[in-house]
Amino acid sequence: MTSMKVLLLKDVYKLGHAGDVKKVADGYARNYLIPRGLAALATAGALVHAEKVRNAATQLRDKMNTEMGAVAEKLGALTLHFTAKAGETGKLYGSITTQMITDAIKRESGVEVDRRNIGHQPLRELGTYKVQVRLTADITPSMKVIVHREGSEVEAEEAKPAETTVPAEAVTQA
């Protein structure tokens, strides 16, 4: 497997920040990074512009982090409740998907999040989960997701409407 050096033009999740020079597989560079405008070949001319790209990306990243700080606090305080049919062992008939979580986030807080930024596999059992939401490369707040059995006593007490925001203290005391 051969590799090549590329200059990242934009932040790439799990690879690096804009302005970084990274060594990646040829196919990854030619088929994914370069066609999408995420990277350019690390030629002598491109390396001259690397510092400009790095400075612009740092300013943009700082701006995004300040804007997303308030959103992160809002999501960090959010508790989502889902009701689902489940068997005797607590396994759900179906699952709570990342799309369902993003829909609930939008409904409860008004914040739109891409389902691919939810850092959890579909929930397939009853219980309480900490789910991370990747807002930017540096900001990933955790929120609480509680999955109740459909028709259970907990649902009748806590979930007045189907999915509501309840302070974490109220959930742990119930």
C-alpha cells in the first residue's frame, strides 16, 4: 500500500485540522479527500499556503466554538425520554435510532443536529444512557437518554407528554 502527503484544507474528523500535512493512503486521498475539497497534494507550492490555511481555519474554529458553547450547555442539560415495547429481559422490540434522538433534540431544544454526529449506536435495551453529540471537533456535550418500557409506572409518573425534558435530579430521585 502506497501513501502520499496531503495538505488538509478543512478539518477532517479523526484525521486532522486544516493546514496540517498528513500522510494518507493513495486511494483515500484520490477518491475521497481531494474530490471533496478537503485536501490538496502537499506540493512545494501548497506548503507555502499551509500557514494561511492554518490561520484561517484556527479563526473559524474559534468562532464556531464560541457560537456552539451555548448550544453545548443547552444539550448537556437535556434529558430525553423514550417509551418502547420491550421483552421480559429488557430488550426492545426494535431500537431507538440516532435519527429518533436527533428528532427529539430538535423538538425539545430547537437545535438541529445531524444524526451522524450522535456518538452512539442504536439503543436496544431499557435503561439510562449517556449519549455524546459532536457539535464541533472540540465540543462534544453528553446528554441523558432514558428508555422506559411502554405502559410502565415510571412512564406514567415522569413522562407527562411523550418526550419531555426533566432535570437530572428529578430522574434520579424517582
